[in-house]
Amino acid sequence: MCRRADALVLAFSWLTVLPVRGPDEVDRHSAGRAIALAPLVGLALGGIWAAVLWVSVTAGLSPLLGGLLTVAAAALLTRGMHLDGLADTADGLGCYGPPERAREVMKSGSAGPFGVAAIALILAIQAASVGQLAEQQLWWAIAALPVIGRVSVVLACRRGTDASSPNGFGALVAGTQSNVTPVLWVVVTVAISVFARGDHPWQGPLVVLAVLAIGTAATRHCVRRFGGLSGDVLGAGIETTTALAAIGLLLGS
């Protein structure tokens, strides 16, 4: 139980700005346990998303403005590191040359045109879509979005995936998840997504499966392109799967 509590604390300290402190020394074993609990971090963030949107809409703000405030709060709560990973990944995919060249571009410290465009597009999609979900009172769908994004991280870190560098976040977490853990989280997420659309209970599970399949394929492409998994790719996966899931849950509404 103590190890699980430590892993959950480490997951929150890694993935949020909440005032919790993980262990001073982290190895691949403890990192793997923390990644396995990442969807629980997503559930906590989802509750905050829904609360921010509810307060915004109740206060008389437009759904779009409420969505903008929500994605801004999400960026603050996660230190903006997932958005930074999205920008770096987009720039890496947009450059020519071997994997070494792509990794150099990603480590340059500045966002290029592909990165800026990716951030603008993803934030616009997330803000507009969660605002529309709030307008339709689909609060459970809003809360589920960050969970779906973090399940994509567990899938990306399953066994057989190498890190792009011997150092950094990717080296700690790549290949740490057994085949059982991702499957369990997919099943749980599919189950809770049944309540995302009360009028169409089948839509949530279909969206979850489709989005995670797309995210897994995109991660595999990035792993091939960059010569392995990195923290930037994980951040990009969180942001893109969240946006795609929001679009999917709005279809037919």
C-alpha cells in the first residue's frame, strides 16, 4: 500500500503543479508504477475541468470563453509541459533528416512554425469543444477527457518500446508497462465513457477505442521517426488524444 501511495504521489508531482513531493530518487521501477497510475491524475484534472466550466457558465460567461478559461487552467495545472511536448514533437516531425536531426530540433528550446501551429490548433479545438460540451450539460464527458489522454501515456509506455535517449523522462518510463496494465485501463475507460453521452451510451466507448487506436498509431510513427520514445511524444499524445476525444463525443449532438 505504501508503494502504491508513493507511486500516486510521484504521478501527481510529475504531471501537475499540485503541492506534492515525490521521492528524492526515482528509478525505472518506481517510474513505471507512477505511469501506471497516470489516469487517476487525469480523473482529478477532469474534475477540475468540469468545475471551472460549470462556474464559468453559471456566472454567465459564454461556453467558448469558459472553454478558453478551462484550457488555460489545464495548462497552468500541468506547467504547460504537455503543450511544450506537442510543439517539440510537431517541429521534429516537420523537419528533414535522420532521427538525430529531428531530436536536435526538438531540443532546440524554441518553438518553430510547426510547433506554434500545432499548439494554436489543439488549444482552439479543446476550448471550443469543451465549451460546447458544457453548453449541452455533458459534464461527465468533460471529466473523462483528461483520463483518456493519460491512458494514451500508459499505452505508449508498454513493453517493447525503447527510449529515444539514454537520459531524460523517456528513458525512465519507456517499456515499463506490462501488457496487462494498458488493457485494464482501456477497459475501465471504456466502462466510464458509457455515461459520457446519456442519449447515446455506445458513443463514448467507440470514441475511446478509436481515439486510443489513433494515438497508439501516432506514437508508433513518432518512435520510428525519432528512434524511440521521449517525454515530448508523451505530452503530444496527451494533448492530441484529448482534442480528438472531445470532437468524437460531440459528433451527432
